[in-house]
Amino acid sequence: MGAGHSHGPHSTGQRHSRRLWAALALLAAFMLIEAVAALLTDSLALLSDAGHMFTDVLGIAMALAAITAARRAGRRTARHPQRTFGLYRLEVLAALANAVLLSGVAVYVLVEAIRRFTEPPEVLAGPMLAVAIGGLAANLVAFVLLRAGARESLNVRGAYLEVLGDLVGSVGVIVAAAVIALTGWQYADPIVAVAVALFILPRTWQLARAAVRILVQAAPAHLDVSAVRQRLAAVPGVLDVHDLHVWTLTSGMEVASAHLTLDPQAQVGPVLAAARVSLQDDFRIEHATLQVEPAGAPGACREIGW
């Protein structure tokens, strides 16, 4: 016998969606402005900050994708019965692709910065400073838009932290522009560019590592599978737990399946209810499929050695 239980992975309301869309539009527009301004002013620091702002746009877009996927999951599955989990993994694939792209941008900035250390070009500090201040203002507005939702949604919290990190990059570009304007020391531009690029690289690698971990269906890093097994085994009426699998379907949505061997006297309903509550309360696993098997019953399965 089996039982499944599912709740939506994200409960972000319409209000949070509107704030995410507003922050996304604002940052995407300024990202393009910074990229164009970087080419016109020949500022590598500004180009690096535009790449960093792209990580913010990516984070917010992923949050919106997850919210939209959760909202449409039922309709999508009804229209496409072969997609039993909808299109949640598209978010993960997009994250991996963008991590590769951002790594390429960061490496390009580092290589270009090395070249500029030997022969720094003249940077137009005035326009660079004006655009950098505008970028800082855009990040501050996005920061305020996302602050309330960050306390209620895991995805919004991730986007919020991205914007918070980008504030540092914007301040760095402002400092570089001010130094160049006041002293004419052109080395400030590649130095800040290197600092921002080195700040981006670990985050993109972390994003890529998280995406790969999901795609190979490894257990979530924050969950101890042994603890999950022990907790299920401690449910009254459960004699043994086997064929246990825990994985992440998409960001913020952990999934589990397990076979529970029951005491012949145990009642299936209360055992399943207690097991599901344990997974939800102790591990935040809200989608679990549990198969129960009375001890000694004919045809009981053996754990598969994956």
C-alpha cells in the first residue's frame, strides 16, 4: 500500500510577486544601462558591476519562476500528464547555464584587468560615477522591495541577499570613480573590477554546485539522511525503514520516498499520518511518498541496491 502527500513548495502571495516583478524590471533596466555605460566610459569596474547585477536579476527571475511553477503545477500536469513533476527542473537548468555564463564574464574581467594593469586606458570618471550612483539607488530600491518578502519566502530571501551583496559592488565602483575623478589614478578601475569579479566567482560556483547537486538527485546538503531514517523508524508501529530516498526537486522543495515495515498490529492510517508530520515538522519535507508493508507479509519487497 502507498500514500502520497503534497503541498505547494512556495506560499508567496500575489503581493510578493508584484514586488519581485518590480525589482526585476528595475535591476534589469539598470543592468543594461551599466553595461552600455561601461562600454562608453571604458570602465572595467562598471562592466564587472553590471555582471554582478546580472546575478541579482538571475536570482529574482529564479524566484519568480519557482513561484509561477508552483502556482501552475496542477494545471500543467493536467495538460501534460507525462510531466508528472511539471517543469520545476527548468529553474535548475537555467541556474546552471547562467552560472557558466557568469563564470565566463568574471574570467574575462580578470584577464582584461591584468592587461589594464600594464597599460590602463583613460576612464571617463564623471559618467562612470553618475551611473554607479544610479546603480546604487536601484539596488537600494530593490532591497526595500524585497525586505518584507525575505522573511516569508526562501526564494525571495535568496534574491534579497543577492541585492544586498550587490550594494557592496556598487559602492566599490563609486569609490573607484571618485578616486579617478579626484586624483586621475586610473588603476582604481581595474582594482575594483578584480575585487567585484572575485566576489562573483565563488557565488557562481556555489550556484553551479547547488544546481548539479539537484540534477544528480543527491540528498540536500542540509539534511542528514540517517536522521531522517531514524526519525521514521521512531514512529510508533514502524519496525524498519528501507529504500529511503531524499532529494530536491527544485529550490525549496525537498521530496522523499520510503518503505516502512509495520508491526502487524499497527494501524496504517495513524502510522502514515505520524510519519508525514514528522517529515514536515522535523525536516520540512512536504512531499513524501510512503509505502507500508506489514512485517512477514508475503511478497514484501527487498531494498534495491541503486
